[in-house]
Amino acid sequence: MNNIVSTMTDDVCVLCLNAPPVNTLSLDLLADLRAAIRDANADARVHRIVIAGTQEHFSAGADVAMFRDIKTAEDAIRISRVFQEAFREIEDSSKPVTAALAGKMMGGALELAMACHHRVCTRGTVFSMPEVNLGINPGAGGTQRLPRLIGVEAALKMLLTGHPINAGEALKMGLVDAVCDAANLETSAQACAGARRNTRERTDKIADPVVNEAAIMMAHKRVAAGRPELIAPFVIIEAVRTGLVESFDAGLRAEQELFARCMDTLATRNKIHVFFATRETAKAPDLEKTSSRRVSCVAVIGMGSMGAGIAQAVLQAGLPVIALDENAAALQKGEQRIRESLEKRVAQGKLSPGLLGGILGMLSTTSDWSKIGNADLVIEAVFEDVAVKRAVLANVERAVSDDAIIASNTSTISFDTLAKDLRRPGRFVGLHFFNPAHAMPLLEIIRHAAAAPETVATALRFAKIIRKTPVLVRNREGFIVNRIFLPYVNEAFLLLEEGAEPEAIDRAMVAFGFPMGPLTLIDMAGNDILVHCDTVLTQAFPHHGPTPPIVAELVARHMLGQKTGAGVYLYEKGNPKPLPNPVAQEIIAAARHRDGKSPRVISADEITQRLVLRMVAEALRVMEEGIAQRESDVDAAMALGTGFPDWRGGVLKYARDMGFDEVKQQLQQLAKGFGERFSVWK
């Protein structure tokens, strides 16, 4: 039983999960745990049992790699049943079992804990049931035991949102029986007194059928507006209701069948594809044996919104930051932006008030270049202009040691251009963050021709430290995300020029699955940003065609979007909701008649086809040029960086699901009708 280490303390048998690095619950571990429970029950010396991990971490939950082995409904049902039976055996133990919990208790790890008779956790433990985010229902008893421990309304909230609760909330709800310091976890668990309390037999929180039904109806209203392709929220409610109305065992059987139903949907398979894709992006086969440098201090150059966001991301990871800006007002504003953002996190309960002062204490600001001399990593985040960036990089190179790594946050500019005058281009690398940098999970790491392997390996390690998903990209203007996404936005403006209305364009893409339409999004980012970035991309990729005239005219009239109160849409102060903009409508009307063409009616299907396949065409070019390591990297980048719906799998998985023969045919038709930008296969 290598996955379980069994020890005795007085009359307590401690079963310690031993499957490094994160105690993932594999089928082998479950088998070993069941055997250990049987042995402890057969040992006359044992009066109580404790299941534990470490003081910092219990378990990462079920081994999701098993999902790759699920080919049929029978496979899904079998895996669900194995977990249910393992946890049933824990619950059926004749000797009380206490779970000693720590870290992030997610999914299967929490389901295991709920099968124990008592639960003790450390103060920093958080609990969640995130299966819904993968498009599945919990399949190991979570929909049955959770309502019996904390009530139907609270359970459905956890099950349908995946949002975590902290140890204090868990204690108040009844999810755990005691909370202790990490140093006292094992002793507190061993001392946990009380008779066996089978969770499945508890009825105190589910005794009132009227209250239960009201909670279920409320949950149905909450998910009614959800995507019909994503059935997990609906089947979760069904499983909970079955367990309440029929029986615990009927609820378990429903879990198995509903899990199989979820796994049979394309939306769920696509969500799982993106899940695995995000875990593959950091793997670079040629760097596996390359050592990385230690990063203990980071300097950020430029304290605009992006620089401040980068600085905050690094601070939140526990690394000191030296923020440099030659403009004292910008420096002060950036520092204030970081403070306000962190204070907002405290107010939202996402950051402990006691940690705020310590995080801010790691930030130092300066306008003196000599002050960044001790930084191990310097990230340039100044204005997106080649001359400005090259001047800043020259200053950085003069100020830091020869061992320091220098990075640029450019979103479009070629790194061969930026590295041209550097004395040591091998230590130069791209770190392209996405706005807001402290919140967005994606980090494009750009590897130019002269970048040393050690530099790139250090960048990948740094991404992990600051809890970002890195996507390794070969140097080319626009990299992956902007290279694919800006043509999509431009296509939206071309559709405007041909006759489509702004609201219809945005509505079509929200219907496709994006959180917002392209015109609303560019109003949020800034039309001036689009023009500036597109200038670079148009020069690099002539097939893109020129920036649509409507965009240039909006910028010329200082209609940049939300930040100026007007763009494609109009915005009232304090209200981000887009409203019709009469001036923009005049600009659009003028553009429609500029070439003597009358606007035409454009269907939602054509809008969707052109916008999505414009991205597909550019993504195929990205792969053809070897910019990304693998197709799944493109899918992960577009899902994390642009909101491309994960349940569609990402831009290239979507194309594979359509069938490349069909994609080729549609692109050829679009190329004939609208130009070379849709042409991939000659």
C-alpha cells in the first residue's frame, strides 16, 4: 500500500495519503485506502482512524487524467461507482473516521472528507465543488452528502457555482466539526471525540420538504438562462432532488448515470480538452533538462495600468517589486491603483486584511535607474512604441547586472526588432500579460531566435510562481492571441460597413458563447489600441488588409470607447452599459456609401461564420508557421486570453469538430467572396 502510510498513536490509526506531489485520488490510491480501512477495522488496538495528508495539503481530488480513458457511458458509470464504493466503505467503517483537512479541498477530496464521520481543518483551508466548471456533476456522492451536511440551498450554491468557502464558513455551515492551527492538525484530528455519524443518515438539514423544494426551485431559476449545451447545472439539481425525494442510494445511482450523460456531450468533452490544454502549455520538450535562474526580486518599468497590474500580480505571489517610472505623477497613480485594487480584494473576502500591509510593504517605487540594479528580472511595460521601448531596454541593460533577465510586455512588436541593439540578447525574453494583468490567467512567453534556453526556462518558472498559465510562442508580430483576435475585431467593423448593425454583431457572438461581442469589447479596450496594434500587424501580414476606415474615423474624432464616453456605442458616466451612439451611426452610414454600395441585410449565421472562421484561418496560419508548439496551446490561449468559449474547445478544436474538409470548403467560399484574409489552403 505505497499510496497510504499507516501509523499508530495510542489507539488511533493515522492513514496518511502518500501520492506525491499532490495526493491525487487515483484508482490505485482508492484501492489502497480501502484496504487500509479494512486493516484498521480488523486491528483490535485501533479505536479511531484518521485520514490525513500534510499540514498544508490534503489532496488535489480525483485524478482527472482518468477522463481521457472514458470512451463509453459504461466507462463513466464504472469510474463513478468505484469512487462511490470506496467512500461508502469509509463511511461504513465500524470505527470512527476523522478527516484531517488542509489546503484546497476541491471536488473528490471534499467528497472523501464528507464520507468520514468527523472533519477537522486548518484555518487556511478552503472548500469547493468545481466539477460544474468542467461540465460535469460530482460523481462520488457530492450531490448527496453535501446537502445532508449544510442544507440544500447552501449545497446547491456550492455545486452550481464552484465558488470556494473558507474554514470559518465551513464550520458555521456544519461542513467541518472543528478548525485548528496547522501545527495542531493531526493532534486535533486524533482527539476528535464522538460516535460515528454517517453523513448519509443525517436528516437534520434536509428535514423540511417545503424548504428543500423552495431551494431547488430557486436553483432552477438561477440556471434557467444558462447555455443549453452545458447540462451539468441541470443534472446536478436533478441528482440532488433524486436523493431527497427518493433515497440516498437512488441519488448515487443518479450521479453515475448523469455523469455518463455529461461525459457524452461535446460541450463537456471540449471543456475537458481546454482543461488539459492549459496544463500542457508549460511543457517544452527541448527545455526539460535546462536549469532556470532564481527570481527573488522583480523590477517593473512603467506604471501605467498594465505596469501596475503586472506589479500587483508579482506582489500577490510574494515577491518584492521595484516599480520605476520617470514620471512621478504616473508612479504615484500606479501605486495608488495597486493599493485600491488590493483593498477591493480585501473587501470582497479574496485577501486577508492581515496580509494587505505586508504585500504593500514589498513594493518600492523610484525614478532612479540605479535602484533596479539588484533585480533578477526586469519587465518593461511602457508605451507600445518601438523607439520608446528600445530606449527603455537600453537603460535597463545599463542599470542591471549581467545575470539579470530582461523582459518586454509588448503585445505586437517583433522581439528581433527590440533585441537588435542589446549587448546580451540571450537574456531577453517576452512576457506578454493580458489586461488586467493581476487577474487574467494567461501569460504569453515569446521566444526569439537569440533567447538562451536558460532565459526561457526561467520565464516559464516565473509564470508558475505568479500563478499564470504560460503559453510558449515563437517570435512573430502579434504572437498568438493578438495575431488571431485583432482580425476578428476588424472583421466585425467590415461587417458594420457592409450593413450589419452593431447590436446584431455583438448579439451573434454572445449567442456563439463569448462573454461579450467584439464591438463592446473593443470599446472597453480602446479603439486607439486597435489602430496602434493593427498598424504593426498589417505591415507584418499584408493579407490582413488595411484597418477598417470606421475605426480610424472613430479614433480621429476621439471616440475611443468607454474611456472617452463614446466609441461604437455611447456610455453614460458610471454606467458601462452600451447605448446607441448617433455620431458613430453617422460614421458607419458614411462608410457604407463611400464606395457607392448599398448596405445589405446580413444574417446572424453569416456574422458568426465570418467572425469565427476569420479566427480559424489565422490560427491555421499560426500553426503552419510554427508559432505555437501545439494546437492545444492555441486553444488554451484563446480561451484564457479572449473568452473564446471553452465549451467549444478553443478555436482549433472548434475547427476539428466541424471537420477540416468542411472548414476548408467554407474558407474557400469566403475567400472568393471577401478576399485573401480567408485564404489558407492554396
